[in-house]
Amino acid sequence: MIHWLAYACLAVVLWGVCGLFMKLGTNRVSARSMVIWVTVGFVALLPVLWKMTTLKGLGVTVVLIGLTSGLVNGLGNWAVFACLEKGAKASVAIPLTALYPLFTVILATAFLKERPTPMQWFGIALAIAGGAMLSYEPATAPTPTEEPTHCVQ
Amino acid sequence: MSNDRRQVPVWLWYALLCIFWWGLWGFLSKVAGNSASPLQLQILFTLGMLPVALGMLVQMRWNLDRNVGGASYGTLSGIATGIGSLGYYAALREQNASVVTPVTGLFPLLTVILAFIVLRERLNRVQMGGMVLALASIVVLSM
């Protein structure tokens, strides 16, 4: 069995590459257009995924939860843009929103009764702080619109 | 005036809303992942986010930038994110969401490194500190 950390690192690597593509892309199109093109990429994957699996056998509840997970992720992306449009500095807003795993930890410990060990708590704290610090990009020059370089996780 | 100063700025509410939505996404992924496979989850995720993308397109009055380079990087981003999400969902099947989500939240680590190599962007001290914490957290959580 592959260790969970190997799978998690796959996500880190590919989402990290995505961040680079977002940086390159937003040099050419607006950040909002970028979100739409990213969604096109998601949709482009659909035929491949459909070939490999089917939704048969899934209960209605699971289907609804899965659909809702996509919906709330999209709403999170929308909130980032609304945040920046309401005057937030990207250097403050992006590291702040990078704290989202903290809320997942709160929900998982409260509702799924997850109980991390003291060592895991230490690692979780380091990871959340590290993720926020890595997202910090000080403004170098005034730009017409500050644009997030990562979203749509 | 003093009252205005004490008010929470509107942007902060949106930032907190974003933390709420994305945090909820991690939680729901864990819940659904108990019954659905990573492939099935990614299909449902994509279908679920389509209404929001459509809403944003309407909000933009269908003024989508069609620069070929930008569109290509955007589409590649979506494909990379989608495949990366499969790794996230697979990790969630074997480990708690409270552990996996903070680790995968470290993805800016690679963006920062790639931006340094490819775009020759300079690393600031905060990011360097973040890199140290990120690597330390991976070591601690792998024990």
C-alpha cells in the first residue's frame, strides 16, 4: 500500500505546478478569465475519468456531498476575488486564505472525532504556519488589479 | 470616525468566507471519500463547481480573455489541479483530514521553488521561513 504522504506529495507537486501555470497565465489574461480556463481544464479531464470509472452504486447522499464539495470550492475562489476587489492587499489576503486547512482541522476534530497525536498537532501547526508564510508575496509595484496566483485547489 | 475604524473591513469578511468554503471543502472531501473513490470524487467535484464558474462568467458579462497562451496555461492548470486532487482524495482515504489537508496546503512550496527557477523570482525571508516550517512539518508528520 502506498503511504498517504506519497499521495499527499503528488497533490503538493501538481498543485504547486498549477501555481506556476497560474502565474504565467495571469500575465496574459485576467485572473477571473483564468478561473474559467482552469475550469475548462477540469472539464477536459472528465471524459478520461468517465472512462476509468462510473458513478453507479454511489448513494444519493454521497453524490450530493461530492457535488457540494465542488460548489464550496468554487465559492471559495469567488470569495478570493471579491476580497481583492474590496480593497484587500494580495500580500495580506492570500496568506490569510492559505489558513483554510485550520478550518478543516476544526471541522474534522469536531464532527469526525479525529484525534491527532501531540506529534501530529505539532506537525499540523508547522504546516499551517508554513503554508501561510509561503503564500506571502510583498507588493513590489502598484498594479491595476492584484491577482491571486493560486486558487481552485 | 472612530466607529469606522473599529469596523471590520469588508475584504476581511470575504477572506474569512474563503477560509470557511475551502475548509469546508476539505471536510466534505473526507466525508464523501469514505464511500466514493478519488476518480468518482473528482467527477462530482468538477460537476459541482460548474455553476460557480458559470456564475462568474455571467458576472464578467461573458468577457472572457481568449489569449492563446493564457488559455493554455489556464487549461493546463485545471488538468494539473485535477490530477493533483486525485492524490489528495487518495491520501484522505488513508489518513485523517486534519493531517492531510495541512500537508497538501503546503503546495505553495513548489510554486515558490518553481517561480525561483523558471521565473527567477526572488524568495523573501518570510517565504524562506515558510519553506523551513513546511519541510519540518512533512518530516514530523511522516514519523
